[in-house]
Amino acid sequence: MQIVSVIVDVPTMNTDKLFDYLVPEKWINFIRPGMRVSVPFGPRMIQGFVLEQKDHSDVEKLKYIHEPLDISPVLNEELLNLGKWLSEKVLCLKISAYQAMLPAAMKAKYEKVFHRLDGGTNPFLDELFGNKDELRWDVAKNNNSLPVLQEQIKNGTVEIKYLVKNKANKKTVRMITSLLSNDELLTALKNLSPNALKQKLVLEYFLTSTKSIPVKKVLEDTNSTTATIRSLINKGYLKEENKEEYRDPYEHRQFQKTTPFQLTMEQQKVITPIIKSIEENYHETFLLNGVTGSGKTEIYLQSIQKVINKGKEAIVLVPEIALTPQMVERFKSRFGNDVAVLHSGLSIGEKYDEWRKIQRKEAKVVVGARSAIFAPFENIGIIIIDEEHENSYKQEENPRYHARDVAIYRGELHQCPVILGSATPSLESFARSQKGIYTLLSMKKRMNNQALPSVSIVDMREELREGNRSMFSRELFEKLQDRINKNQQTVLFLNRRGHSSFVMCRDCGYVLQCPHCDISLTFHRYSNQMKCHYCGYESIVPTQCPECLSEHIRYFGTGTQKVEEELNKLLPEARVIRMDVDTTSRKGSHERLLQQFQDGKADILLGTQMIAKGLDFPNITLVGVLSADTMLHLPDFRSSEKTFQLLTQVSGRAGRHQLAGEVVIQTYTPEHYSIELAGAQDYDQFYNREMMMRKLGSYPPFYFITLITVIHEDLMKVVSITEKITKYLQAKLSNDTIILGPTTSPIPRIKNRYRYQCLLKYKREPELNKHLRYLLEHYQQQITSEGLTISIDVNPYIMM
């Protein structure tokens, strides 16, 4: 008797535990931990993950597993343990943790088939498959052939394929294969009737070509038709079959092979301790703090080469889609097909194929966004997180993990180095490096000793006083003109998309709000609509004020579309590429726009946050920041840090090669230390100032924080539950813990649901997770039946 414990795909606290099932006789020793299985749960069949095997259970009457959904485990032992650790650390359900590790295609409905790989004679397979290459899973199951097929898979004669219905079918190509030897082809040619000219052409084509060719190519090269090919198949000369092909998102790109650069003295000094850790197989977390353009990527590439030489694997995380095109280029050029790429710009099918490449050990390096940290490698030799300060490494919905924590956990397990790279490390990481928890590696110089760009901070209040009502200061405008005359390129950075941030009546002060969220609507010029960036609500643009009927209704704030229009008016000769969520929503558009800019088809690249990082174009000599203050006044203790990081990063796009760079930062608060010090690119000074502020406010890295948000349609219910939660925690936690709240969230209502929160600040609360889990269990009934949401974010990155 074999019993397995399964975690079922029902995302509630009540079901977040293991359920025991019996394994039917025919699948004993076949079902292993990490496989997905279909199990009876109440009246229905659902998917679950097998977590462990055992010999006996405390439950008397056990149900049988319905069927396995995999032929081999999709989660290895390490990932199973990682899921348990994650669910305890971030208070998520185990099933959510496991789902986060798999590509979306594997969460769909699917059909599975066995695919025959051997061309030889195998009496058992001949009988089972007949004259076909594929055998459906349900047919094999009904024949009781699964255990035997498992043996064949080990021998390499059969493989399993998931045909994912409506989500990610495998991509196949129709191939034509000649069944005849060259001598037989010549005989066949003689026997063809004199009129069959096209058939002769096709057979002659196979005399000089390989045995297996895509149908499309045969038709193009011989200028024949499918009818011709069909005739030859019917005569037994040719055979047609479908062959699986990986979807390669980069198949149309040629990557020029690159070789390692000669390292500078500073780079050599920094890479030495990393190589030592790789060669001696011990874990160390390095914080690589190098100014923009100091050559961090080359250090990553050479460290990875060392890891590959040892037969191990590497994971490289880059922030979201923005960095991927140029980053992928660098990694693919160095490591070719050993690189798999996982990021949000790929289709479901492409992601699924890339994940399978990793699982089948066909890739040695993964480059990807946050979720690539769960790559199913079994022999990791290095993990790199580039731009480690980025918010996008923290997932904002369950499981609310931070990729850095997962990286360090896996690094310890594999006894390999973890590199956190950034020109502007997060305060938490830098503080850890000061305490010796991380090893600090610094690079203060740019490659080829280029100077950092000179930065000029312009006070926009002065510009207004002197009658300049344009969104460009005189200094920035003159420099823009100068760059266009010199045929050099400029990056203009603005921290918001849309045309204007809000519409207000000048007579009564009324601002157009979203009816479902307590937030103002944003004007989008190209669709002539008001949009809510939280719930997607859209409305027409009013011509008069809905409150006082005045016609003095005006647009305030500046969006990317508005800047583009102004540029077209002031500099009609300038060619502008705009990059924001609106222009990059289509697949591949991001890469296409950057390629156009790289090819010199535009003078000005205008964009939001997505252009602030990772771009490296030789011809950019000017960077303009149109409004440095947008983030400074948000209700978030990290707003100064985020402003400093963003300004430093975007300034770093200028003058990275031979041409010197200049930066102009426009602001209404030039005296703020985060703007002053970003202008000077003085991270150390900023760190000291900001740490003082954090200490005064009892914020990280001096305290840990946890944010609890209660959300429901009924305002009174939200207030009363948040009060009860706060009282419970005040009674259970130590007096040193600071509890702020209950209070309304910075955005009090989204999608007609009210939001209240309480914030915990603590240094040591070993029992905290236990109490928070108890709260989730206590309110579980209301969470499942009444639409209540209690969101617990441990170490939140977005306080809104």
C-alpha cells in the first residue's frame, strides 16, 4: 500500500494542509513527490501537487488518486521545500507558492501524449504506437502501459508532451522526409511518366538535399504544389510528419558572438572574491555597488563563464521588461543557445518552451524578471540580481515574496555566491553591507575612465517668475537645440504617462474623480478620454464643470503625450520616439522602439520609468528630467530614496562612451537633499542623510514593517474589523512594537471597495507570523463567503 500527501488547488486557509490519498496498484512506485495529480475532492476532480510519500495515514477511509498529470516531477525536491519556506515567510497559501513557480501554460487544461523518439524496431513500442509517432495519455492509461512507458522514457525512446489546450500548444512544423536511398530515387525518377514534370523536380531536389525538409521550403524551392507532394506520398516515395519546434522569441535576431573584455584594475579587484567563492563552493552575498557605466555587466558575464566551466548553472534577474532586450543581447551574444529567457513580454507558449528548455537541462543560464528566481535548476553556481534596489523584485499580490530573499535562500542551499548589483543600492542592502552581513564591492570609476555627466539643477519656480510658462526651462531647451544641430541624441524622462495628470475647474476647484476609486482621472489625448489608472474606468472629457457648469475647465500636470506635442510645436525638425505603457503595450513594441533609437532614426527618446535603466547607447549626450518631484510628495517613507535612485539611474544614461554627457534636472524643490545629492551622484552622503531620517521615523532598516490592509464594500465593516485586528495585536505583541492605525489607506477606495490599514514596526517579534496566521484563519469564513480581503504584506515596498 502506497499513500501520498497532496496539497490541493483550492486557495483557502481551510485547505492549506496536506490531504492523504491512496495510490492505485498500477501506479505504485510511479507517483513521486513534485508530480501533479488529479484527485477527488468533495464532489469534483481537482489538481494537486504530491508533496510526500508515506506508509500509513491517521485517516481511516482514504480515497484513491484519480490519475497522475505528469510522467515526471515538475517541481524538484528543492522547489518543494522552497514552497513550504515561502508560505511561512510571506504568509501565503502553499498552493499559491507552487503555482508561482510554474509557467502559466501549466495551470491550464491540457491533453498529454507520448511521443516516440526511436526510429529502430522495438516490438513493444511497435505494438503500442502502431504506425503512429504519438499515443494519447488516456489510451496508454486504459492499456495500463504507464509504468512500462516510464521505463522507455528513462531509456530515451519515448518522451511525454503536454498539449495545453487553448493556452500553449506546442509549435509544430510540417516536415517532408524521403523514404528512398539515392539509388532508389534514381529508379523512381525513371519510372515516373514523362508528363509528371513537377514530381520529377521534387525527387531530384531530394537527391541533393538532406532527408528531412520543411514542406514550406520544398514548395518554395521546387515551385511545386501540395498536390504534387501528396501524389509522391501516396506512391510511398515521401513521408509527411509534424515535428515539434521550440518557439524562439529571438529567432529573427542574429547575435554577434562576443568575447570577454580585458578587465580594468577596479573590475579585477571586485571579481576576485566572487571567483574565489565559485571555485571553493561557499555561499556569500556580495553587494556590487558600481557607478552607472562602471562595467558591472562584464563582471556578471565573466563570473557566469566560470560557473559554466564548472558544469553549473546561473540565474540572472533583471528588473521587468525594460532591461530585457539589451540584456538578452549581451547574454545571448556571449553564451548563445545556453541562455533561456523568462519575462512578461513573452507569450504563454514562448514562456512554456523556455521553461521546458531549463527543465530538460538544455539551458545553463536563465535571464529573466522576478519569477525566474524559481527556475528549475538543480546545480546552481551563481545568482545575480541586477539593479537590486528595484521595486519590481517584490511581488505585490500573493505570494508577496521578494526575489532577493528567495535568491539568498537558494544561494545558501547550493553554497554559491549571490551578487546584488546597483549604482544606488537599497538602504536595507547597504546597511547590511555596513554590518558585514553582505560583502561590499565598490566600483567608483566608469569604464574607459569617462567622467560622470555634469548635472545642472534648474529651479522651475524661477523660470515661472521670469515668465517662462513652457514645460522646458530655457537651459534645457537650448541644449536640446544644440544636440539636434550636432546630430546627437537626447533622453527626456517624465515620471508619468497620459497627457495631463488631472482636469480641474478654475472657478470652483472641482477635480474629475473616478466614481469607483478615490483618485483623480487622467486625461489621455490620443483616445480623447479620461481614464482611471487603478480600475480602468473611462469617461468622455467634459467641456464644462459638472459642479458649477463653468466652461473654465483646464488640464493640469504634464504627461508624456503632452510633452510630445509641445516638442513637435517647438522643435518641428526633431524626431521623437515616445515610450510609455500606451506605446509599448503590443508585443515586441518595446524592442522595436529601442532598436529604432539605436539605429539613429530619432533624436529624442521620451519616456517614463522604463527608459531610466539599463540603456547603453553611445550617442546619448543629454538627459533631461522634466519633473523630478513627482514621487517626492507621495505618502511613502521611501519616496526620497526612490527619487534619488531614479534620478541617478536616468542621469547615468548620458555620456557612457566617447562623447561627454550632460544632465538637466528640472524641479520645484531644488533644495531637497535627494535631488541635490542625485545631481552630485553622491550615494554615501545620501545614505547618511536618509539613515538619519529613517532612524527618527522608526523605519527600515532600523525596524521591520508589516502592513495589514482590510478591504470590503461596506465601510463600517472595514473599520470595525481593522479595529479588532489592531486590538488583538496590541494584546499579543511586545511593548516595543509600534502599531500605527487603524487608519484609512492613502487611496481609500478602489473599485468601490473601501480600504483601511494598520502598520506594524518591530525589531524582534518571533511569534508575529503565528498571530497573523491566526487572524487569517479567524476571518476565513468572511473571506470566503462575504468577499472580505485581508492582505498582509511583510516588508511592503508600496505603501499605497
